[in-house]
Amino acid sequence: MGADIHGFIECRVTYGTLDEEDSSYRTAIDLDMLYGGRNYDAFGCLFGVRNYAGFRPLAEGRGLPPEVTDEVRDYYEGAPDLYHSATWIGWEELSAVDWDEPALTLGVREYWYSPERGRYQSARTLQSLDGHSEGDEWMQEGKIMRACRMTRREAVREDGEWDPVWAVMKALADVHGPECVRLVVWFDN
């Protein structure tokens, strides 16, 4: 059974408030409006869920934030037998990530040429190393295989499915400050 991600972007609104310290978080947008994928490498890299590539997760197991909005809490608590692994990450953290940081685990990646993108694409495989060392390359069934450690940038591509999420978070951070924007997520399977 697959795991899907759910959640919301929240923002502590500071624009036009008299006392920024007293402003509370508001639900900005449902993650379903921006992200429709199921990328286990990204889930593992960001939140530690289905972490097959062996990343040091950025925001694993934090639960819901203490001052989470009522809308987000109600959505999450509305299906207690279905949802799990609630966590959150702020824009301030995301904007400081070293996207070239490699996974902790060595694995095998397969590469093939994508004519649409004009470059080689890669995908995680569950194949064993079969005696290969880091950096080794070989051909298998017409694909280039490489023993390597996936980087965060490969798991969460700059031009990939997370780009709309980051764009909305950045836009809100530009107005309200990076410390006032966060992504609250959970998973089902």
C-alpha cells in the first residue's frame, strides 16, 4: 500500500497588524492544491517517511505545532486511524538547507536519457550493490547504473513537483517574514 502526503501551508500574518508578536497563524492553502505527487525519496529526505534512500530527515516526527490552526488540527484529527507521522517545517529552515547534502546510505541509481528534458533522468532502485563500490558505473538492460549516495537536490528537484509549494511559501515569507511561514504535513497508507 502506498503512502500519500496531506497538509497545509500556514502563515503568521504580520502585514498590517498592530502587534506582530500577538498575531496568530492562519491556514494559507491546502497542500493538495499545490502538490499531487508521491515521491518517497522526497518524503524521506524532508520528513523521514519511506526513507529508502537513507537521508537524515529535515523534519521528522515533530507532531503538529503547538499553535496549529483549528482547521489543520480538525483535518488531521478527523481521521485518527488513517493519518500518521505528523510534522512540520518552516520556510526559514527550508531556505537554509544544503541541497547538495548526500544521503547517509549508499544505493544504486539508474539513469536514462529523457528526450523531453534533454538530459539524463534518474530513479531510485531497490537493487543491491552486488559488490559494487561508491562511484562504480555499469550498463544493465540499456540503462546506466551507478553506485552512489542520492543528494537532497535529486530527491527534491528544483524544477520538480515541490516547486509550487516552495513558490507559495517563499511568496508568503517575502511579505510576512521567513520565520512566519511553515508547512504542516502528515501521511496515510
